[in-house]
Amino acid sequence: MIITKKALPRRTFLRGMGTTLALPLLDAMVPAATALAATPAKPVRRLGYVYIPMGSTISQWTPPGPNTPGNEALPELSPTLSSLARVKDHLTVVTNLEIKNAYPGTHATSNASFLSCATAKWTESTDYRLATTTDQIAAQHVGRETRLPSLELAMDLLTTVGQCDNGYACVYQNNLSWSSPTTPLPAEAHPRIVFERLFGDGGSAADRQAEMRQNASLLDWMSEDIGRLQQKLGPRDRTKVNQYLDTVREVERRIQKAEAAAADNHLPDLERPVGVPAAYADHAKLMFDLQALALQSDLTRVITFQLARETSTRTYPEIGVPDPHHPLTHHNNDPEKMAKVAKINAFHVSLFAYFLEKLKATPDGDGSLLDHTVYLYGSGMGNPNIHDHVNLPILVAGGGLGKGRHIRFTQQPAPMANLHLTLLDKVGVPLDRFADSTGEMKELLQPLSI
């Protein structure tokens, strides 16, 4: 038998006028001479992290049920997690994890230890030291085949310098990801810059500004390439490509809308960058949309996202909380303040729910992006009133690990490093040890208790 059909290369790009656009995983990328040609394309492994600052009101976070050790089904979500109802079967809530190396208990060490589980060197100067974070260990392996080994994102546009918290350099609060013990990786909060990093060829700041002023879609420059590609694809792949390109255009439209709104704003706000949505939720959803695009097009397989900084004084009047976040967390067990913190926690979770639902709705191989992507959501601080690092608010979503379950460690806290070790193994990076781990979290891999 002679096979004449050739598979598209996995790293197929659309090109035009100095820009490139990676394609999502298509059935046409499966070798035609194999039995796999009749099956959906094989997905890749992906890993993401979302950080929330200053812990939570844990009584509103923890799902109801007996306070006994176990690996049980999650029949009911807590008030804070209620917005995740439509993706509940893809979730695992983990109760009572601890980061011992985050003590003596500061905002700086909460952020720094979340992905490192390491002790941050106490310094106000440039001789800071931490450890290589788990996302960067993953990026060294699963990021080899992508244009960007990893993508570091944030929501706060200003990066402070000097010392930020009890003698700790601000670098510990500014950066989640460290590619070595002395190399923090800055995160980007500006949607336009992220978009250009993903889909543009770069260029100077002046070049980027000139392109922005043209107010044109990068897809407009690729129309011929898109037409040629569609002629090579079957109906299923054509539909998938059209949906993907529609998503790219919608993200562009929202960025351009934000830019136009900023250009029309004549208030004396010289520090405000162009193209950032004014509303926090709009900004966050746009950053989540960019993550979904980056994963779908396989431009990166490892992402970190700081949903807010430690000691953030951001207010949330849109949900009825006009008080600054950080002062509220020092609530001294005041029920009113604790309720407001819980509202902020629930608001943040609702944005993550928006993202997970988008991943669930995006086809990928024999399932969805959510089926083939693991995300860890949580904080390096437990009770913000006392700055402890135990009973952290943690949940795992997607990747076949989230099964609508609740894992409780009640006899004694389990090391957060055990969870990191397990997630690394899940994406094909087996290690004997990570930080202060004592072994993989077997509960995450076992069937649910009946």
C-alpha cells in the first residue's frame, strides 16, 4: 500500500508581515501511515499555577464534611468555591498542607515559598537567594519543544524595589518563578505585551507602538496563509482552526478596545499603561484568555500567574468590598472583616472558574484542554491574621487529577512539596525529592473512597 497523504508538522505556523501564529493540535498533525490517523491527535502535557495572596477565610473555603482523614468525593462545594460548580468533577481540594520553610511568617516568604518550598535568604539587598521553583524545573523538561519554555504573568503593573516586608527584599514578593536560586523571572501584567510576546516577532518598543497605532489584526496579514491551510484540512480540523482564529481575533478586539478607552482618558494618569482594562475582572479574564490561547497553540506548556500581590491594598467595590485587601486580612477574628475577606476569596475563585470553563470548552486531542492541563491554585499563607503557613487554601484542577474529591490531612499537616513532586511526575518529570518533600501525594493518584 502506498501512502501519499502527509501529516502537518506539529510546529506549523501561520506567517505574515513579521508575525507568526502557532496552530492548535489538529488531527491532520497525526502521521497518516499509522493507525493513529483515524484517532484524535495525541495531546501534550501542560502545567499551570495561579497564586492568590494573603491566604483565605478558611472556614468559608473548606468544603463541608467530617473533619477526618480521607480521600472522599466532593458532594458539596464551600461558599468560597461555589462558582466552580460546573467544573466540580475536575477538581481536587486539598486540606492542611504546610510550607515549613516559609516561616518566620511573612508576606514575602509566603509568595517566595509557594513554588519553591524553600527558605528565602533574609536580606534587603541584591544578595537575595531562594531556590529553583517547581515550574522552572518543569519548564526545563516539558518546555523544550515550545517557543516559550514558560510564561510568567501577573495582574499588578508596578514592581517595587528595596525592602518590602520585615527586612526581606521586594524581589521575593514580585516574583513567583525563579530559574535558579539567584535568578527571579519577572512577570508581565500588560495584555498587549503578552499578546505580542506570544504571537509577534518582537522588535523595539517604538516598532510595537507603531503597530498598535495601525489598529490592525495580525490575522489580516495572514489571510492568504490561512486560505492555503484550510484547503489541506478536513471538516473537523477546519472547524477547530476557525474557532481558534475567532478566539485570537476576540482577544485582539478586547485589547484594542482597552487601548482606545485608555487613549480617550484625558485624566492626568501618566503612569497608566495603554491597553489595560480599567476593571480588575476584565483585566484578569483577558490574562486568562491569553493563557488559554498560549496553551491551545502550544506556544508554552508551563504558566504561572500572580492574581494579586502580597500586601495588596487593592479594593473591590464591584463586589461590595471598598476596603483595602491587606488591612482586612488583619481581622483579629472580627466576623465582618472575615466575611469581606471571604468575598474577595470567592471573587478570585470565580475568575479561575471562568478560565477552567474555557479550558473545558476547548477541544484538545481526545478530550479538552482541561483534561490535558493541570493547574494548581492557592496561596503560600494560611491564616493571614497570624501569618502562618499551614492549612493552606489549595485546589488542583484538570489533567485527570481533579476528580471531584476532597483530600484531608488531619493527623498532621502534609508538606506542600509533596504536591509539587506529584504534579511534576504527572507531566513527565519524575524526581526523587523536591525541597522538604517526603514522597509523592499518593492520595491524589488513588481512587476515591466509597
